[in-house]
Amino acid sequence: MKDIERVMKALANRRRLMILRHLQKVGKASVGEIAGSIKLSLKATSKHLRLLAASDLVEHEQVSLTMIYFLNKPLHPILKTVLTFSNSRE
């Protein structure tokens, strides 16, 4: 039950939803690329990404000095539903 609560809290923010949609679209992206795409500061974007990683919705890898983020596979069932719904409303 705590897993569901943690995921729902992570998804209850439009900026984090924008980050997840961006990663779904491009696959992998750096913090800077994500921040530029959603028009948010690097600091705020990093904070959102840390929360998404703590909720096991995204993973990251370090390439040199750059942190690269991507969606955790397989997608959490709640995230899969939210992204499907979100994409159908475009």
C-alpha cells in the first residue's frame, strides 16, 4: 500500500508529469535537456527527478559528469495508465 501512495504522490505534480512524458518521448535525457524541455531551472528539475527516482519511476546513470535519466522498466502499472491517459489528451 505504501508503494501505491508513494507513486501517487510522485505523480501528483504537473512538472513531474511533464518530465515523465518527456522521458517517454525521448528515452534518455540529461537534467539539462529535461530542464530545457519543460522550462524549469536545473535545481528544481533535479529535485523532481530525485523524487521520481525515490519512487522507482525513473532510473539514472552517470556518464562522465552528466547524469542521464530514463524511465524505469517495466513501467509501474499506475505510471503506464497515467501516461496512456495523458498522451490521449494531447
